[in-house]
Amino acid sequence: MEETIIIVGGLSAGPSAAAKARRVNEGAKILLFEKTEYISYATCGIPYSLSGTIKKRDKLLVVKPELLRDRFGIDVHLNEPVIDILPDQHKIITSKGEYKYTKLIYAAGASPFVPPIKDLDLAENWTNCRTIEEYDKIVEDKVLTESKNITVLGAGLIGFEVAENLNKIGKKVTIVELAPTVLSPWDSKFGNLAENVLKDNGIDVYTNTTIEDLKVENGHIVKVKLSNGDVIPCDYLLMGIGGKPNTSMLASKGAETIRNGAIKVNAKMETNLPDIYAAGDCASIMNIQTGEHDYFPMGTHANKGGRAAGANAAGGEEHFKGAYRTAIIKVFDYTLARTGMNPRALKMMNQDFEHTLIVAPSTPGFYPNPKDMIMEIYYNSNTREVLGAEIFGEKGVDKRIDVLSTAIL
């Protein structure tokens, strides 16, 4: 039987898997199915397109379907959603037909979470900000040219970057965040530092707060009522809350998942279902520090996992051993970064640790225009092993967090 590798999903992990599978096996038949008309675009760049920092929409399109077809011989099926997967028959069912496979790579990503907000279903002037289609809706709705008051629900990485970039083009931005601080994966002191920068730049921030109700007129949100009782004007509502892994098709067939629904895989990206691999935001990979499955919805991990899945599905031998929590974000003229575990995570693990807080310039004292960094390092009380770190500053943050992330293991 001809080796047929089917890949479900075309954003990050899917195209990486397809290209790697072709490099490993030149003779295999490789099919990639994507439910939309786009593959492999830079979701992380969408906020920066809103401000014009990324000037052309085409810059977001990292790999075009023609490249996979012409250079790698991949049979790319666009606008063809996969409706069901039948592991016992090694078959998928799509909107256009049925296809048999010898190996399947599931890279269906995650769907944005939309909270239950009263009257949201009556409004048109809102969207998430995760896909190229949602970016197009923002442009088509004339948010960048005509809207003035923008409400951003959620102050994670996406919500934060959306708020900053809309502020840069003169919008009055309000962030509403349910957690006690913005950027809640960081320790609260660092979240507070980032929040102060937002406020200094004219962004209103509500924490410990959510949206309770909307005033909608003629299909348009005009005001937002918050859980603290405040009512604010709103010309457009953008969601930046996070996502839920798209895994029901395989979970219903017996695929093992973690609490949030992400599929468990081993270092070869194999699921517990025969001949089925998973990678990207739908998959749970190993946390190298804890030794347990964890969820890291980041493009870097999606691409690494996709390459490993593609290599192994094509007959190769490649391992993706996992990751730990390293992240970095621009905060206007500042940078905030983290790696490993912070106090909240360490306490949940009952891990004994000590910490050192350092305020130091990023350059030698004799060099002009010194800029301070605030750095906190968490380490094992007994072995002195580095467990995590967080840094905030204007210069040199990325270099230090790179070194500390390497030092963890």
C-alpha cells in the first residue's frame, strides 16, 4: 500500500509537518487539509499590523499554498474542513469526500474562547483577533480609520499587544481583565509594572473585572457595562482571552487529553491512537521541569512539534522532548520576559525555593544613558538550581532571559 500521510490543519504545525515529512520521505503521498483559504500565517504579527508597524498584510502570510504544492509536492486542500476521523478505518471524512491514510497528523489548533456576555449575539461590531479573517474583519469594519473607543477583553499576550498597537494609532483603549493583574502568567509585581506602563500611555485598565452587559443599538455596541458597575463608551469590542484546543474529533474516539482538552503526545508526537500524531495548539507536550504534560500554545513549540510529527510519520526518528514556560513581550518602550516557574507555580508544586530580586543597569556604569532592569530569580533552596526568572526593563532583557532559560536545564 502506498504510504499516505494526511495532515489536518494548515496554520503552523501542519505545514511544518508536511515539509518535514517530504524531506524524510520523497515518495510518500502527503495531503494537507485546511478549513479556510489560508495556511501558515503569522498570528503573532496581527496586532502589529493594526498599528502599521507591519505595513503590508502580505507580510503576515509566511508560506503560501503554492510553495507546498510546487516545491514539496504536497496535495493542499483549502476550504475543505475535516468533519470526522475514523481511526479504526484509517479514514477521514471532509466536506468534499473521504480519504484513507496510513499515518495521520492532527494539527487543528485551538478556537478562541468567547465568554457568555448578554446581548453579544445582537452585535456586529466585535471580533476575536487570532486569525487573518478576523484581521480582515477589523479592517473592513473600519476600526482603524473610524472607531474611537475600543474595548479589549483580556490582558494576556494577544490582548496586551492589541491594546498597545491601537493606542499607537490614536484610539482610546480600555482593557478589561478578570485576573488581579494584566499578563497574569507573570508574578503580580511584574504585572503591576506592565500595567503602570499602559496607564502612563493613556490606556484605561480594569482588573478583577469582566463585561457583564452590552448596550446595543441597531446591531452595534455603543456602551459596555462592567461587573464593577462602570459603564464605558465602546465603538468596537475585541476579544483576547485565549483559546480551547480543537480536539473533540479525536477525544471522542478515545484520545487521551489533559484537563483543558489538549491531546497527550509522547516525544515522537504520537497519541495513544494507532498511527495518529498531534502537534500545535491542540496538543499537550511535556513540561521538562515538572515531568508532566502541560499546555504551551506558542508558535515555536507548534513548529517544533510539527517537524517531529512529520519526520516520524514519514518513517524518520525525531524527538521533541518538551518545553518550559519562556515568554517575552514588548510593553511600549519596555520589555517583560519570563522563563521557568514563578512563585505561584512553585508553591502549587510544594517546591522549596528562595528568590533574589535585583535592580541593576543593563550596561556598565561608565556607559551613557544607563537603563535599569528589575530581575527576580527563583532557585532551589537546597541545590541552588535555577527554577525560573522574570525581568522587566528597557534594554537587555532578552539577552538575560535567554541566558537564564538556558541555565534552567
